[in-house]
Amino acid sequence: MNDTSCPNCGEEENLSGDSKETDRKESITVTCGECGVEWERDLKPQCSKCGTRDLRVAVRSIVDKSRGTQLSIQSLSVVYLCPACDKEEVAAWNQSNTPLPPIELPYDVE
Ligand SMILES: [Zn+2]
Ligand SMILES: [Zn+2]
């Protein structure tokens, strides 16, 4: 069953994926040819807190501090939200349907 679609723009056709199989985990790194988002598709996502598999897929922006003082959004990552444990983020995602704000900046300000 292939129901993959881009969590950012909804593209279903122009996607490329690398299937990786190890003995412990199966995941696919998918790249969207439309908007350039790359994400790892966990084939068996599960909430680490309550164990449910009924998760929502959302997109979170990763902000990179580039040269100068401007913050620019460079990439997005896909996150799995639990409707019970991540209620607020699920609500925010449902309302805005735009990438969630980053949790933290990847680099310290020099
Ligand atoms: Zn896309
Ligand atoms: Zn949960």
C-alpha cells in the first residue's frame, strides 16, 4: 500500500524514496520533487509516551542561522504527533496547516 504524499505540499506523484531495511527498523527517506522537502518515513510510527500508532503527520521547520543576521528557513522535517500527548501541536497544525515552528535552533549564536 503506497499512500505516501508530501506532508508539506501534498504532492503524491513527484516523490522519490530510498528504501532502507535493517533488522530493527524499516524506514524510507522520501524526497519531494516539488518543494524539496526530505523526510524519513517511519513505516511503523508509534507514540513514545502512550504507545498509540494513531499518529498525525506534521511538518516542522528547521531554522538555520545563515551568514548575517537573517534567519532563513532552510529545511523542514516531518514529525509524528500523538493526538493525546501532543494535543496542542496537533491543534496548531490542524488550524494553520503550515509548518510548525522549530523547537530549537540548531546552532548557537557565535
Ligand atoms: Zn512537497
Ligand atoms: Zn501519545
